[in-house]
Amino acid sequence: MSLDPATDLCVPSPVPFPSKVNGWKIPSTRSISGSEQSLPITSATAFSIACYRGTSATPIVQDRVSVVPLPVSIDLKANGSNGPISVPPESRVALSWTSNGLIAQTDACVVDPLGVAPRRNGWTAPSIRSYAGSEQSLPLDRGSRTFHIACYRGSDSTPIAEDSVTVNVFPPSVDLKANGSDGPISVPANSTVTLSWVATSLNSTTDACFVSPTALRQNGWKLPSLRGFSGSETSLPLTTSTSFTIVCYGGSLPAGTNVHDSVTVNITP
């Protein structure tokens, strides 16, 4: 059916009154064609429009469309991880966040803890953040820090979305075990042992770990000597008592220092 702008009028619903959310803008009448932005959508909404001729109370045409907003969420990461992560003292971490379903006209996000005097151990001021972004933290002292971001709608005091990530600040260390033990352990001659290790608070771009003794055929780690920050492997066959060692060096450690650990494996008579 064709509509006549001289005689026909269209009325949309829902028209929000008195709160200005989830509907068409006021006033409640429309021409027979047009386009506009809705008010902010905070819940599932069915928009409808009906057109009338003259003084008739029965619409001659009508239509509707349903809109379901995305779930509101925010995701905060430290060094690309949901955490918890461990870093050395005085480190800065890369904080990044993304969000879904937030409304620019009504929503705002804030962070805590902010760094206070001396300015460290948190986000940089001010506390307001955009819906997505990234930044470097302030330098971190020893201990645990929980970075938090929360987003609010209008004047509500309860967040509609929030997330946290924990950063543990520990001195760098490495822990080496033989057959799951800190040792010393005893095994028969020509046995192998399972060597496992975990290094914490090291920097993958500046630090590296090495093992000793390395051996071509017996009584040591397998070549090469470079190792990752965690792993496990089987030793070469042991014919004499051996002390296995792992040592980690790098730019995140004070100059001239390292972290290391050893475990002794004795050969039983």
C-alpha cells in the first residue's frame, strides 16, 4: 500500500518517557519515511512503527524489528595474560583491556589501585579509562598487586562490568629437582633420573638459563646447555655421583649476579 504524506502519519513505539533509554526519541510522530539514531539500548527492545490514515484508529501498515544488545563485559590482561603472572621487582607490566556492549553516551570505566606517592605499584593517574586501551604500569615493588577496572552506567554505584589481574612481584629464582625431589637422592649405577625445573620472575627477552655439567655420553644433562624457564627431561645414564646445576643470567638481574639451584644424585654402592 502506498502512503500519502498529505493524509498519513506514522507513530513509533516504544517512545521512552520519562527515562531516555531503550526507544525512539521524542516526539512520537514520524513522517512516512526517514532514518534516525535510537536512544542508547540497555536491554532487549522491540521497535515498531504503525501508520494511520486520517483519523482512523486502525493502522493501514505496520512493522517491527527486535534489537538485543551484546552482553556487557571487559577483559583486563597483564603482559598479555589473564594472570596471575610473576615479575621481578622494579618491573613495569603491560596492561591492556577490551570491552563489549558498553555505551559511549552513558558508560564510564575507572581503574584502581592508582599509584600514590611515591608513584609506583599501580595505574597512572587519572583513573578514567576508555573502553579499550593499553599502557605501562608504574614500577612495581615486591609483593602482589591486583589491577582492577570497572565500568559503570550513568549514576549507578554498581559496576555493569569489571575484571582484575594479579601480578606477583618476586625476586627471580629457579628451582631444580631430580625425580621430584630437592635431593640429595640415591639411585643405582647406570640409572637415569628425571630433571625438572621452574624459573620465576625472569624476562624472556633479556634472560636465559644454562645447565651443567653437560656431557656427551654420561653423568650429566644432554646437550645443548641452553634451557627454557621451565621443563623436564631425562638425564644421561649415571655412573658416578653427580651434582646437577641450572644457572640463569640476564638483564633483569643486577649486574654480575645470577640465580641458580642444584640437586645431588648419589650412586648407591
